[in-house]
Amino acid sequence: MKLQEMTWEDFQSAETLVGLIPTGSTEQHGPHGPFATDLIIAEEMAANAAEETGALVLPSISVGISREHQDFEGSLYISPDTFRQQLREMILSASSSGIERFVVVNGHGGNISAIYEVCKSLYIEYTTIALEWTWFNAISARNMGHAGELETSLLMFLRPDLVKEPREPGAGTWGHKFHGTRVDYLTSSFTKNGIVGDPTKATKEKGEELFNRSTKKLKQLIRDLYSPDQDFLSEKTR
Ligand SMILES: [Zn+2]
């Protein structure tokens, strides 16, 4: 179910406990991937999980914390403050309508720390339960890169109409380290084509496997949020 497709009377009778908020970005994904790559992945995973668990999909945040891509034209970005405020106020307003628990289903690495901060402050201030969930961390994906093998495979599976045939690999790593600290702030300083990783290794089958593995985790999380005896914020589950 998607909130935006319901009427307020539908909402009243739905008794929805868990709300999902997809968050992504509108940023370059190499010469082969659409700007909405991260958003598409987050929205498709949220929709799939909602269908099987009865969770409600709330509106997405489609422009994220992506200033690192500013040198690639067409990339949009909002400040971390704006992002945090939008997410926080969306959750608080949904919470006042009776949705009790939230999972922020995220597809963009640059959003992670801001989402976590919002979730933490909502719990401390209001005991609202909201959780940051990012697909590639949920499955401990290796060599995540950017517009590389993993994201391109997911696009081939989810939206083959929007992804072009990858022609070349990108940078081997996300920036470089200098005496143990990461020093690159703009992607243009370490990748010419906007890619990190090797999208030429991507396949639709790999995308399907990544999608199924990620959504399985997400559905388990949502089901445990529905469970009345869940007590994951206490010592017992550590
Ligand atoms: Zn991405």
C-alpha cells in the first residue's frame, strides 16, 4: 500500500503500524545509469516489502545529500540540514496520524549518517521508533562502488528500460587515503566517467539475487517490528 494512492478513509480503516520511507538521490550514475538509480532501488525494495508485510509506503525523499557529485551536470543535492529536517518532520507528522514505527529504506550512502541522526533524536526526544536501513549494508555487500557491478545489476533487473549497456569500468576505489584518512570530497577528483567499480560485470541475474537477498532482510526486519514482544532496543537482544 502506498499512502499517496489512498484516501483518508482508506487510511483510517487500514490500521497501519509500520511506515516505510524510501530515500535516494538524484545524482549521476555514470554514462549508463539514470540519475534516479538510488531512488529506484529504494522504492522497488520498499514496495516489494510492503506488499508482503502490510507495511505502508510513505512518500519518498528523492533528492539527497549528494553534493560530492556537483561537477557532473544534472546532479541535484540538498544540504544535510534540509534532508534531516524533511525526514524528521515527515516522520513526526506520520506518527501523529497513528503510524508507530518507521523504517527509512535507503539507497544512497551519503544519506546514511543523517538518517541515523534523525532516528536517534526521534527516539531520545519522543520514543518514536524509526530505523535506518540501507540495502547494501543490510546484506554486507562487498565492492559497492558507485554505478558499478551491483547497482547496474539491480537496474538491469528492475528497470532495464532505463539502463544503457555499460562500456567501461570506473575508478577502482572511492577516492584515496592519505595517512589513514580519506581526502577526496568530490567524485570528479577520482573518477572521470562517474563510475567506481566495474559495471561491465553486471547482469540481470545478479540484480535479481541482490534484490531478493536485500528484500528478505527488510521483510524480516518489518515483521519483527510488528511483533508485540519485540524488545530490540533493550539489553536483551545485544
Ligand atoms: Zn547509487
